[in-house]
Amino acid sequence: MENTRFSNAEIKDGGYTGYGHAGSRNQEARYISVTDVGKNLRKILKEKYQSCTFSVVGQKYSGGQSISIALMNAPFEVFDKNYKQDKNGNTYTEKDWGYSQLNHYSLGKEADGYCNGSYLTPDAIEVLKFAMKECQSFNYSDSDGMIDYFHTNFYLHLSVGKWDKPFIKG
């Protein structure tokens, strides 16, 4: 069976849903705090992409915890500005090229780089896929939306820029 939920993941004993997965960095990934994941992830991203700046924030709340990764600065274009409209016909403005929430499940799957309303350059897709893969290597999930069962170490939020602080090329 091919694992499609996580890159670098191994199939666990299946857990409740029969599809449980744990990241390859730690077979007991469900016990790693988002604080520790954030520290490790910052170090990994800094070593691999010294010229890029990332924001890695862990958050704990009553329903669980999450990691938010935002690419804040890079020496290359992140948004493909050759596209003037998204696939729904919405026209892009300069403001649209400063912040975009991304769907990490579909990142890089479309040939034109389209992801959740934004067209990304190949360089951006490479960097963001690496960040996503490394983050998920610390994660654990035994979730199945079809039976309304969610058991995961943390949820992942991926973006370019932040809503209050745009991405800057440079």
C-alpha cells in the first residue's frame, strides 16, 4: 500500500482507522510537542535555505495543536506574475502577490504551479514542498474524515507571507 498522506512516512499498525501514519523522524511522533517540532524545523530550514526567511509558529489550543510555516523572504520570485487571473477569473493585484494561504495537499500537483488560488514558481514550489515534507516527518495521523474521526499530533498551515506582513523578495 502506498502512503499518500505523508512524505517520508511509514505505515503504522493502522490504529483505529487502519490508516495510521507516523513521520519517519520519530516513530513516537504523536508525543512530540509543537514547540520541539518548531525548533527542529527552524534549524532544518535554516541549514537548507540560508537565503530564505521562514516564520515557524506552533500553537496549542483546546482542539489540538498546529504548526504554521510561512515563507517570508526569498531571493527569487515566489508568485508567477505571468498569470493575471486565477482559474475562477479573479484578477490579481499587487496585494495578491504578498500573501497566500496554500493547500499543502495539492502543492505542486498542477503543471502550471496553481495552488489554492495562486500560481507559484518552480523555485517556490521546491522550497515549500521541502518545508512541508520536513514538517510532516515529525507528525502522526490516524484520521479519517469519512468516519468523522480525527487523531493527529498537529495540523499544518502553509503560506507565503502572513495576513499582516507580506512576503518580500530580496
